[in-house]
Amino acid sequence: MQPNAGAINFIPLIFIFFVFYFLIIRPQQKKQKEHREVIKNLKKNDEVVTNGGIHGTIINVKEKTFILRLDENLKIEIDKGSIAYAKKLR
């Protein structure tokens, strides 16, 4: 057995790690960062959709929550992390 045989056996594993990092891990981290930025920049009158599929308009922004108006007389308070995405306004 050669003295460097152990190191040569790890080269395919290192290659697989780099493939996973650049094809799976890195894009997911970028997507999470963009989602945090979207939530951070939400303000009053922005239209959002929650993870549960509820559509509403932000009427108040608190430190950790939003108050959404779902209908004229229906308001709910939700955690900022439960926002799936913000709808684009014209």
C-alpha cells in the first residue's frame, strides 16, 4: 500500500462535498437571506401571503409580529416568520 493511499481515497468525498455545497447548500442560503431581507423591508399597506395561504394587508408592524387586515372588520396578528412572500404591487 502506498503512503498517500488514504488521502487519495478522500478526493472523491471532497469532490462530492463541493458539488453539494455549490448546487444545494449555497443557493438555499442565498434564498433564505433574500427572504429575510424581504420580511425586514415590509411596511404598512404591503400585501403579503402567509405560510398558511392567508392573503392580507399589513396595517401595523411590531418588533416580532405584523397585524394583517384580511377583511374590513377582520384583523389578525401573525409572527414575522410566517410570511411566505410579499405580493408585488403595481
